[in-house]
Amino acid sequence: MKNFKIAIVGAGVWGDTHAAIYREHPNVEPVAICDKNIEKAKALAEKYGLGRVFGSVDELLAWGDFEAVSIVTPDFLHADIAVACANAGKHMLIEKPLATTREDVFRIMEAIEKNHVRAMVDLHNRFSPPFAEAKRLIDLGELGNLRNGYFRLNDIKWVATDMLSWSAQSSILWFLGSHSFDTLQWLFQDRATRVYTVSNRGVLDSLGVDTDDTFLTTIEFEHGAIAQMENGWITPNANPCVNDIKCNLTGDKGMIAIDASNHNMIQFYSDNTVTVPDVIVRNQIHGRVKGFAYESIRSFVDQMAAGRPFIVSLEDAARTSLAILAIMESAKTRMPVEIDYGPLK
């Protein structure tokens, strides 16, 4: 496959992001947008010159004049859409996580395998420059054998209270924990086997959002390494960045420390506020979309067009969802939980 056509399911903030990238990329043509909110879909179609607008996935697939689909819906809605698209022979980029139940993980994978289509999950922290550099150094052996790590990825309250209309139907573990776990399994180059998690709640409850505030998770890996993972969405809204992201990795020969939250490259000061413009995650240069959260979507097109393997394998994405389910079980029981990967190697 070289040039191909793509449709987008989901006309929210991130659907807009996908459309912007596809409009720029020389190897893909965005041709349709689908959303049950037809007015939102029409607005996005007009903004990016998308030719067709649909109010349901069934209508979109019945038309079918495209080769691939971006699934950019709330996380708990991925499975039925992905299975339908696979059964229609469409390749897919699925926003993280792959799915939010064990049954859905495996029925998506079965549909993809049965229909011989390709799929990637947008776990975009693998494209973050400091983490990509950390992976390069690890692969060179500069840290030796990794022994322990700490990964912190939190959001400000605004994400749960205002940005996402569906945060009460999800969890910070699906929204950010999926990125965190995937990054750790990628960097440690090892299979996580057991997790032990505690959580708390109350802050978001008091703000009218029925969801947990914070999770702290200990992860054990098959060959003896351990890591701590922190995910929450109650960071104060005045934090200079939406994300609070830090990581330390220690091996028997070296250590890496990453602070991707509070860079000193640019700040803006007014009489009332101090802000840190985003020049890392989602930014524009001369009108073109840049930043590592865009690069993962761009990479999907690149790898599809060239017929190369995706940077994020479907199996890794499945392991991430299954691990998050184990983390949720541990938080509920306050006991260590073995991660059950089922038939995954």
C-alpha cells in the first residue's frame, strides 16, 4: 500500500488532530468523518475539506470508499467499532487504550487476525524525544541491566472536569496509565508479571466527577526489575503544563532522569499569569502540526504506506490493556495481582 484513503470516527478534540495530520500527509487522503453528533461532524468536515459526513459507523462502512479508519472515540466505545471495521476489511489506528475489558481486547484481536487487516494503537509516548533518547541509550547498553524505575504521569483537574465529558465513565488509568505502562514495558524490554496498587478518591467526587483521583502502582518484571507508576488527575489547574510527567530509570551501570513537565525553553509572563507554551507535545511550526503526540499518528501513515511494522505492536497494546485491568483489580482488593495475558506470548 502506498497512498490510501482514511475515514475518522469521532469528531472531538482528537478527531480534529487526526484530520489536521492527514490533511498534511502526502500518503493519505482523509475522505470522511463519522460522529453521532452530526453537527460536530459537519463542522470538522468543513474545516478540513472532508468529503463525506456520517452519523453512524454502519452508514460509513456501507459507503466504504476508503482503506483505513481512525477510531477516535471515548475509550469504552472502541471495541464494537474496531470489530465492525475489521470485519469490513479496514485497517485501523485506534486511540489508546485498545479496549477496556478483557473480552473486548481479545475479540478485537480475533477480528483483526481473521480479516487480515493491520492495526496500531496510539500509545504516543514512544515518540516523545526524551523517552526515545532514553530507549536509544538503553539499547546501547549505557545503563546496563535496568533494575528499577519511577514513572509519574498526572493531569490537572481541568482534564477530568472540563476537557472530557466522559471522565466519570473512564479512569485516569485508561487515560494516562495506558501511556505509562506501555512506556515502562517498552523501556524495560521485559514482561510485567505482577502489580500491586492503591488508590484514593474524593477530590473529583467533590467536583461532581464520579471517578478515582490517584493510583500508585508497583510493577514487578519477569527478570527481577521493579517500577513504580503514579497516575492521577487532581494536579492543581495552575500547574504550568496540563501534564505532570517525570521518569527515573536506574540500571547497574547508569541512570536516566527525565522531567518533561517544566521545561525552561520558553515561558510567557503577563501581569496576571505565567504560562509555559507547549513546544513538545502538540504545537505548530509555520502552520504545520508538530509535537510527539502528532508524530505517532503520522508514523501510522508512514508505516502503512511503506508496509513496515508499526512502532507500537498490537500485542504490546493488548498487554497494556490487560495490565491496566490487573491494576484496577489490585486497587479494588488492595492485594497483589498477577497479570493474566491469556494466549499472548
